[in-house]
Amino acid sequence: MSTAQALILAAYQKIGYYAATETMTAADSALGLQQLNMMLDQWSNEPQACFAITEQSFAIQTGKSQYSIGTSGGADVNATRPIRVIEGPGAAYVQDSNGNNFPVSVVTRQDWNQIGNRSGLTQSNLPTVLFYDPQMPLGLINLWPQPNSSGYTMYFDSYLQLADMASLTVNFSLPPGYEAAIQDCLAPRLWPFCFVGKPLPPYIEKDARTSLATVKRANKRNNKAQMDPELFPDRANGTYNIYSDSWSSSRG
């Protein structure tokens, strides 16, 4: 556990702007906090820099196919606005009052635009498609078909956004490797303010790349590919063997 002030001072010391026994000025502290928060905002746009997946949810309303999400402006879903909703199998589902889950496909804008009729004429108890439009200040969650009943909850996944450091002195806790990455990556961001016109030493740039790469490797996630069952009309007969170019029976 550390503070923003400690990491900022360490970054200044790494580039040789402060000695070990010196104290930061208020101006340098403010600059360091600004650059630190800008860096964390930037990392929030890099999926592998985010160490967790956030599952968010909201109650589905009858006849409502679009829901705004955010923390301001009277959003339908009062929650952190996702930068991006994760796409692919298992990224979203609908749950009924008995705890039964029903899969929902999270699609791109291109796939969303190919749906023939997205009006209220196409209705269902359970929406099967979700498209997220990351508008500002509120994101827009679109569902299809239009829900015609209530009592269901939509769940969807997004990458956890790294929170800004509210002040210099508040303690924060991040997974192993993050403090080193913050210190090493903040150093080159502060360099141009401290040594105008001078080239950045190669070892500082190398340390920054190495530390951030270590964090990203730890956060690497393997996504399971799924094939459309229609591509395998004989799958009920067994498993296809690519070496023998034949199906092996699964029946006893």
C-alpha cells in the first residue's frame, strides 16, 4: 500500500530531479498528480492494463430497448459508464427471477446495423442481442428484440477502469507490480517538464516498457473460441478428428 505522493516523488527521484533527502514543492506535487491521473486514464483504455472484469447489471423494463448508463444526467442505470463492453460468448446474459441464465450476444455496431428490424414490432420476453454505444457523458445500451415483459435482469461485463488518485496522501492498494509500473511509467512523463529539450535516457524508457509489460502479462486473458453448431451438422455422431479426416463416435 502506498500513496500518490510517494510514487510521484520516486518518479522524480528516478529521473534525478530530486535527491533522496529533498521534499517536493507544491507545484511539482500538483504536476505529478495531474500526470499520474492522466496516465491511469490512458491505461483504462488498454484492456490488459486493467486487472479485473467488472460485472454490471440493470433491471429490464417492458417496452424499453435502450438504457443510458453513467453517474450523471439522470441515467437509466446509475453506474460507472463503461469505456467498452466486452464482446464475445459469455460476456452478457439475462437472468430470470429463479436464477436461470440465458445467453446474450454482445455485438459490434456493424453487426447491430445488420439486424433487419429493430423497432418495437420485434419483441420477446428475452432480448438476445446487446450493442453498447459509448456516448458521452452517458453510454447507451441497446437491446434486441424489444423486451415485452419485466422480471428479468441484464448482466454484462466490462473492463475495470483504474480510479484516479483523489489526493496526494490517500492510501491506495493495487495488485503486485502496479506500484513499480506507475513509478517507472510516470518518470518519462515527468522528464520533459523537468529537463526541457534533453533526450530521455534509454534506461528510463526501457524500465517503463518492462514494468508495464509485466503487468499486462499478468492480466492476459485467454478467450475461448466457439464455433457455430450449424458448421458441424454431424456433430451428434461424435468428434471430428483433423488427422484422420473423419468423425469418431461418441456413442458407447
